[in-house]
Amino acid sequence: MLNKVLVTGGCGFIGSHLVSDLLNKGFRVAVVDNLSSGKLDNIENSQVDFYQLDILDSSLIKVFTEFKPDYVVHLAAQGSVSASLTNFVFDAEINIKGSLKIIEMAKTFNVKKIIFASSAAVYGEPKQLPIGEGHELNPLSPYGLSKLTVEKYLNLILKNFGVNFSVLRFSNVYGINQRTDNEGGVISIFIDNILKGSSPTIYGNGNQTRDFISVRDVSEAIIQSIFHGNRSVFNISTNKAVTINEIVELIAQLSDYNGPIRYEDSRVGDISDSLLDNSDAMDALDWYPKIDIKNGLKEVIDYEKNKGIETF
């Protein structure tokens, strides 16, 4: 009998890659997505049980009653740090209250495990690099605080009700089909700008570092955490730092772009450096990141260049 996995936010950037990989590995998959940011085209597949609804919707119980998932991967979220600063009530509604609905359903229907998508944003300004899972937790945005709050709820509910879980704290994820608007990732925005001949904008001096990881490596980590790493928290990252200036230079090189680069003031909530230690994840999940930044960028750029071109 196939293991059944429910993916919330399955039509989104990370979710759609995960759904495809789960199907390829023989899982039966259901998706809950309100399509506020995800696209149904991302998961066009007759094998997927699709439910178009919000995770706060009272009819969420119908999904668990009908599909009876063995596992839940909870990706649905308000995912913008900047948006959380201007609309923290909405951020809390989706990221905290919505997550509690999912946890409640998982408890009620005896789901074997919840995999919760958290973020490096829970750490705040790092005290040392790389950042291990035991690092002080001091988020600088409502988004980071909401993710940390759900982590704490999972720990509390585990103690009282025995719900199994893994928390995955993602570093900066990039890849094919990531949004290119202000809610998208910085790499997707840079690539979109450069391929359209527009000047990319770097906030700050560009010397700030990030730990960028391919969505394909993230998807593999999620799948590995279904059966490994119970009741634990893991950083999902490459453990390799790269500056924003280096990222833009690489994209420009791979895209044959010779235009100007604009610099503007740093944004509120941005930290100087971020580098996550992934050693615990590699040990416990039997996983390691396979895609280096140059090949990952080339993959996205080639895809965007060839999108819409018919082949015969």
C-alpha cells in the first residue's frame, strides 16, 4: 500500500517540486492550496488529489477524512519577511493559526508525522558562523517569530499528545519556477531583471553573505525527513557562504550581461551574514546537497531562456 502524503502549499515554488519528486518515488499525494500565490499549472498531474482551499477553512477536515494522509508536509505560509513587517496580523493568521489547524488535524486523524517548513529567520543576527541548530533564537521579523512559534507548539504538542514531527529550517532557497515579484527570492529577481535587460538592484553594499540552496536539494531533504530525524530540528542548507555581489556577477556571466548594477540602502530586517551548519541534517537524514551554486544558477537561467520555445 502506498504511503500517502498531504502537501500544504503544494502548488507553490517548493511544494510543486516536492509533489513531482514524491510522485516519482511512488508516494500517493494530495495537495491543499488556495492558489493565492501558487499555480495549479505547477502540478498538472492526474495522480494528485487537489483541494483548493485555505488552511484556515473549516472544510479542511474533509481533506483528512477523505484522503487519510499518513504524513503531512506543511509548506503553506505567508512567506515574505517584508510583508510580515507591514501586516503582522495577517502573517500570524496564516503562519501561526493556520499551522495550528494543520497540527490539530494531524493529531485528530493520527497522522504518523508532520514535516514543518521553518526558516533561518528564527535565528536573527548570528552570534557565530556557521549557525548550528542550538544557536540563540532571536528573530528580527514577525515572519521569523511566527515560524519559531509553530516550532514551539510542535514541541509542546509532542509532549502532551505524542505527535511526531521534523522541523526543517531552510536557508535561502532558489530554483526553477520561483516567483520574480517582490515576494520572490533574490536570485529569481536578479535573473528576471538581467534576462530582461534591466539593472539588478542590490540592497546594501553587496558584501553580505547568504547560504543559497537549490530547491531540488530541499525537496530531497523533505522526502528523507519523512522516515528519518524524528522529533528533531534540522538546518537545510549548503553550509557554503556566497556574497550577493558574487551571485550577481555569476548570473551576469552566465547570461552575458554587461549592464550596470544598482545599489540602494539596506532594508529593515536584513542581516549581514547567514550561514547554516547542515551537519546534523546530513547525519540524521542521510542527505547532502548535491547542486553547487554555479550549476544551480545555470539550470535556472537556461530554463528561463528556453521557456516558451517549442521543440519538435
